[in-house]
Amino acid sequence: MNYPDYGWCFDNNGKEINTPETERLVSVLPTERQLSFMKMEYYNFIHFGMNTFYNREWGNGKEDISRFNPKKLDTDQWCEVLKKTGSKGIIITAKHHDGFCLFDSKYTDHCVRNTPFKKDIVKLLSESCRKYGLKLGIYLSPWDRYEKTYGTDEYNDYFVNQLTELCTNYGELFCLWFDGACGEGENGKKQVYDWERYYSLIRKLQPKAVINICGPDVRWIGNEGGRVRKSEWSVIPDVMDSNDSIIKNSQHGVEETKAMAKKLDDTEADLGSRELLSNYSKLVFKPAEADVSVNMGWFHTDKLFAYARKGRSAEKLAEIYFNTVGGNASMLLNVPPDRNGLIGKSEMKRLEKFTRLIKDPFDKEIGAKLSVVTKSGEVNPVADEYHHFADNENALAVRFDSVKKVGLISLREDVSLSQRVEAFRVLAKTEEGTYLPVYDGTVIGSRKIIRFAHSVETDEVLILPLQVRANPVLGDIHIYEA
């Protein structure tokens, strides 16, 4: 068989490889905490608080907290429902912009302790997460519309005090999530956040936790609708994900909620191509996170106004899952409890269908033999989980014992060695023994999920790198029958 006749590429698409510049790009590596985080892939947000009892998205800090009384609150129910969807963890809005705390904080009276409910909800959730084998994360809004010291240096002390409580009283956390919303308080007061002080405290008290969005570890994908780029890079210029730019591009008013679900400008489409990175001296490794809500709003509302209460369909949520988890990003799906403190029937019904849609395609894995094929046709077995290519003129061959109807392929790079693949091709062997292209892709990263609209009948699939920055390291390849 003369493999080069069937789409092999030996010139790396005319791009350089293994040069000082490409070595600079692949020298940008993830930390151990980032590697652990990327393995989670899919986890949940819980937006719950005073907004739930006021039927709105953003509070102003003037709410009557005596209205907060979720009479049937059950964090076990939250965990049981979300665990079944395949979730790996839950991030709770411990304090939203209104300053009301779901935890028992000794630094404010504006907290759950002084409500009819009284119980520390973060504590309850931490216990439920341990019971159900889920990781716990904390959302703590830097913006605070209740605290009187906001807009002064004293507020940084207040924020650090509450951050200390959250990092010491609830066990191990997998992340601290800092919103970029607004950044200005009442009467135009602007808070200068002491980010480095916050980060230093977290590294000391929760060394395994990643710091998301306004933080050094995980970047916001740039919208609230789960939309991803064609090429979602983790190696990016440091200036393109600064806290100032995040705050500038985040919501500055609740009326922007609908727009934020669609935002992804063409100017933001390229964050990590080698052409872009050549213009920047300082690069960082920062995986993407896509946050999206099961409803169009973030908090549950009992008012059935068309926009906020409208739910995303299970089909839409599944599409977002495959595009994010299967596109070198993670999916953070918000599921807001209702006023009783329970995940409602409407949300549960869609989550059940969503679960089937994201799990069923992985039911029938095809047993296969993995080997390396060189440009001369030489075939060598693969012994390790990940294959370190000796050069970029090899392909990975996946052979079945008989012709199968292939519906889905999942593959990964060893991202502990950075992202290396810029373009790749999948070829399938035909009955005549030829190899036809069935898929062309760009980045692979932590995971690439390829779904075929129509099944591909073949007994052999080739994974061929077309353009790389350095010798690629591919593996963990799984192929599923349609």
C-alpha cells in the first residue's frame, strides 16, 4: 500500500517544526493542578441566594434577608441529580454581587445565619459532595453591593477574611471562581482588588485548587452560551487574559445577560495560533472553561417571563457538551435550585435526557489494535498509552477485527508536554483498500471528540498529524460504533 497517495503530508503544511520558536511555544506547560482540573471535563454551577427569592439575576444589597427560607433545601438531592449526569464537582455561589453569604461568616451580618433558614448551606453542600464523591468549588463575588468598605483598601481585608473562612472551614476545594462582573460599586466607587494577595492566600490554604476566570489557572471562554472556537488553544499570550480585560468584557449590567450568551467576536477567534504568538514574548498555559446555564438565566425564577425562565433543550446542552469537552475546554453547567431549595422537575427532566444524549454514543466501544505506520508502510505496535512520534511523518493506525460502523472517535494529546498538534486528518480504509479522508481538524489538546453525521464503515482508521509544533504525542484513542 502506498500510503502517501491517500492524504499524507510530509512538509508540515509548509510550517517550521522543532525550531527555537516552536520549542518556545511547546515549553509552556500546565501545572499539576491544571492537569488535574482538565481531567474533570464537566462539572456544575449552583446559583442560589437572595436573587432566588426576588425573581432576579442581580441584587443590590438592600434585600430583606428574612425572605430567605428554602423550606425543603436538600443538598443531597442536588448531588444525587448532578452525579447521575456524569458531573465531577459543584461550584456554589457562596456570595453573589448583592453581598449575601450562603455561609456563616463572622465578618458580616448579611448572611444565612440571620435568616429564618439559619443553616450554613456551604457546609451542607460540602458534606453532600463528600457523600456523593463530588468535588467542591467556591464562587465568591469580588463585587459586593452590601459591604460598606467596598471601594476602599479596607475591603481587601474584608474579602481576604471571608476567603480565609471558605478555604479553611469546608475541606478540600478544587477551585475558587472569581467573577469579572462590573468592578464598580455604588456611586461610582471603584474597588482596587488586591489579586496577588488573594492568590497567595489560596495557594497557602488550598494548594491544589485552581483559580478560575479572574485568576491565573483557568480562563473564561468569553461568553455565557457555551460557544467555543474552532481552535481552542491553552497556550496564549498573558496580556490576552488579564483581569482587567476580563472585567472589561464581562457583564456590567443584568440587561447584558442575553448578549453574553451569544458573544464571541471574530476578533477573539484566534487566541493561540503560532502567527499570533510570535508577536508576544510572555506566554501562559491557561485551559478554557465554558459556563452556561440549563435555563437562560442563572438564578431560578418563579415568574414565567419568556427570556429568564426559558430553558435550553437537552439537545442543545448535549451539543454544548460535545463542543466543549470535545474541543479542549471544560463545561460548567449551571443548575439553579428553586425557592424550596430543590432542583425542579423541569430541570431534572432535561438533565435526564441530556445524560442519555451524552452517554449513549459511548456505549459500544470497538475493540482495536493500535500501531504506528510510517510513510514507507512499516507497521509497529504501540506499547504505551501515549505514542511519542519519532517524527511527524507517521500515522496512528487503529485496526478492527472486522468492518464496523464508526460513529464517534475520542482522542487526546499528552498535554503535560503542551499542545503540539495544529492540524490533523482522519482517514478510513475502504473495501478497495484505499484510504479516504473522513475528517479534518485543528487542535486536539486535552480531548477531541469527533462525531460523524453518518457512520463510517471500515476496518481501519488512520490518525494523521498534518501540522505540528513539535513531534506530537497522541494516545488514549477510543472508537465507538454508531
